Amino acid sequence: MYNINLLFCCNPTEQTGVDTHLQIFGIKLPLVQPGDDLVSLTIESSKRSGTQILDRDILVFSAKVVGVSQGRLLELSKISPSEKAKALATLYNLDPSFTEVVLREADAVLGGVEYALLTIKKNVVIANAGVDQSNAPLGYVALWPEDPQRSAEDLRGRFRENGLDVAVLITDSRTLPMRMGNSSVALGVSGFRPIEDLRGRKDLYGRAMRVKRLAVADNIASAAQLVMGETSEQTPVAVVRGAPVQYGEGFRIDEAIIPMNECLIMHIVGKRPL
Amino acid sequence: MYNINLLFCCNPTEQTGVDTHLQIFGIKLPLVQPGDDLVSLTIESSKRSGTQILDRDILVFSAKVVGVSQGRLLELSKISPSEKAKALATLYNLDPSFTEVVLREADAVLGGVEYALLTIKKNVVIANAGVDQSNAPLGYVALWPEDPQRSAEDLRGRFRENGLDVAVLITDSRTLPMRMGNSSVALGVSGFRPIEDLRGRKDLYGRAMRVKRLAVADNIASAAQLVMGETSEQTPVAVVRGAPVQYGEGFRIDEAIIPMNECLIMHIVGKRPL
């Protein structure tokens, strides 16, 4: 019921029953190499499986597979760790060269736990600045695309060239406050609005909402993570169909970001409890 | 490919194409009142719409609708705000009686921004301790179920009495670090494991994962939020079908929680950057 047309064409309080039907498909790809055309691989793989990609589908790509296709790989044996990287590596049980890459990639390092540094990169709270060994060729680490927002737009353009009017989301897994497991965060978006603004909408009793916005892109990223493999499943792409998003041009992930000093959690935590 | 049987019955590297097919339906309910039987209402509403609930579906309920059905409503005019509540209400532009209820419900108050206090309740980082005016009767606020984990188990038992072997998840919306919109968090789970533990699994190149766990329950909560209304949509229930979860008995939300002093984000943030 988020689509603007739907909001005007029906009154949701008049009926009961099923409202929205959303579908998510995982797309298994062959092993992706630097220089591979991800869009062709995705279209071919989906056709082979009998599930065509349709206009208005949202195609979700892991930052890892996009980075690898762009050749964003570094050979760890060629990296000279700085003294700072060596010290942090000792402190948090990390490889010194890996730690050096994280320091180069991160906009800020906030601290660490065993095997991970907590960093800020492009205003996203993320472990190890998105640098990751898993599913990179042995001896290498994979980096985020240089500009995930631009990559989302480029991938969408390539689908258009193939006759498909889809939206694109680029995602990475992320740590959540006080939760054991990783969820997923949206890094780049093209073709739909990443935030749903509910301010001013009325609740069941006619009360106007004052603050509520929904992290639609992050929710789609997290939903897609349910079908995207993190180990050897080779499923770095998901198709999300029927999501109640606002399609359109010019939307960017920037809209979904709050700077650190304005964030309810990051601004407050660490101060003394009241 | 998370299902244990699937892990043994096929080699995911041998094929390309669509892997998992996940479906999410929103269920529109009539206006829920204290004392209403949520399970009967959900089953009736789903039948009326022609979409039957099936065994192994995951039924996602908002904490709000579960709390309301349990009569967890407070009339604000009957609440006397303390001096502390009045001071915080002035500071953050909140109603003093509402603030008093938040103080009573929260295990810890970490700070605030306009219209919201950041709190910890049952080891969940949440705005206003889950106390909410929206979609509560006018003059009232709705609280979380007293024990969301127990409520998930009770609801699942009631579905069983109706011949349906489903899993149940109870969710609320939550604030995310440095993100503009709310996502969703799992508060109680029954019938599937809330965390997917990937430690020891091999990646594409045979490398064993060291730290990775996935927040499966939170991801399902966030996926369901895409179809569940926050304003007047009257869609407080979602059916998630085909999610690759580990079904079973005895799983509890506790497994998904990290105490504050062990959390990568909450433990570190506020300390000096390195």
C-alpha cells in the first residue's frame, strides 16, 4: 500500500485479507571474474533457470560480486603493513596486510573486536571497511566498488540496454547493535526511493505520524540476504518482485544516510546513561 | 541453500539459475481489540482472501497488534509524570505522561533526540522502549507484550490447535546506526533458529569462515516490514513462505542477542577514534 496510485485508488480499511504479495528469487551465477559482464551473466542465468527477469523487478547485487567484476581485488602479499596496521592486527587477531588495506579503505576506524575493526566508510557503519577475504581468490581481498551508487546506476543502464527496465540495489552485510548476526545494508540504489516517508500520514485512529520513515532499501537488502549465499552458494544476486516501492529517477542512497553526529545511536552511545 | 537437506543433496556449484524462491504476503486484519483471538482473526482473514496459511509458513506479527490483543494499553490521562519524566519531555519535545511510561518500560535510557528517547529493553536497542501512540486508541499508548518470546510460543501453540504447524516471529520497528529510516527487529521467535551460524563453512575457494553468523530472524522481520503497514494499512501480520530457515523446537530469541558490553558497536562507539 506504499505506491502512491494505490493510496488514492482504494481504502485499505474497507477490506481484510492479503494485501501485498512480494517474491524473492536467488540467482545462481557461474564464478565471476574481473572484467565479466554481470548483467549478461545475470540475464543468462535467470533464463536458464526458467525465471525471466521482468520490468520493475529490483535486482540486488552483493558489493562483493560487483567489486570483483570491476577488478577491485588486492593481492595481500604485495601490501606492506604500516606500524599502526601491525599494532591493530596484534590487538584484534587480524592479518597485518589485511589490516593495512582496511586502514586505507576506511574513512574512520572506531575500534575493534577479535577478527574485526569497526569502521565508517561512505557514512556506513561497517566491519573492516567492506574489505573481505571470503569469496575472493586465494591470497586476495575484495573491496567495495569505488562508488557503489554509481555502480548501481551503471548496472541499471546496462539492463536497460538489454531491454529490461529494472531497479538496482547494491548491498553488503553489516553488524547490528547488540545482535549476534549480520544483516544487510544498502550501499547504492537506482530506480526507486530508498526511504519511505510516513510523516503526516494518518494512523488507524486518524493521528498524524510525526517522525516515522522506513528504511525500504535496507529492508530489501535484508530480505535479499535470506536467499543470497555468504559461503559457497554462488548466489550473489537476488530478484525482488512486487515490493511496494516508489519507482522513479534520480533517487540516491544519500537520502538514507544520517551523519554520525545526528544519529540517535552513534551520537548518544558512550555518553553517561541518564 | 541453508536447509540441511539441501546442503547434502546437491552441490550448488554445479548449476546456475534460480536457487531459492521466497514469498511474503501481507494479511489485512479487522481492527484488533483487547481480548481478540489474533490466530482466529489471521486464519479467517487469510481464508477470505483466498490465500491459505500452510504448514512451515512463518507468521510475522507486529508487537503492537500482539500487545493490543493482550490489553497492553495505558490511558495517558491516568499517568502522573515524575519530575524526571517532565524534564526529559521538555528536553526532547515529548508528552510528559508518555515519557513517564517510557521510563517505566525501559531497562535503560541512553539519551534522546526530538520526539524519541533511545532505550534498551530486553537487550534490544529501541526508541521509546517500544511504547507507541500510533495505532493505539486515542488517548492510549500501546506497550510490547509483557514477554514477546512467550507470546511467540503461545501464538504458535494456538496455530497448532487450529491444525497449522507454522513458525511465529514477533517484531517491532527499530532505529539503525547512521540510517534515516526504521527497519525491523525480532523480539520473539518460535519454531525456527533465529541465527544462521556459518562459522566453519567453506567459501567458493574452500576458505573456512571464521566469524560469520547471519541475523535470519531480523532479516525476516525486515522483509516482512515491507508489506506490513505502519500507518492505516491494517496489515499487522505477514506470511513468509519458503525462507531457508532451520525449523525446530526450543529456539529462543536470546540466541540472537549480544549484551551491550560485548557488542562491536555499543561497546566501542563513544570512545576516541584510533
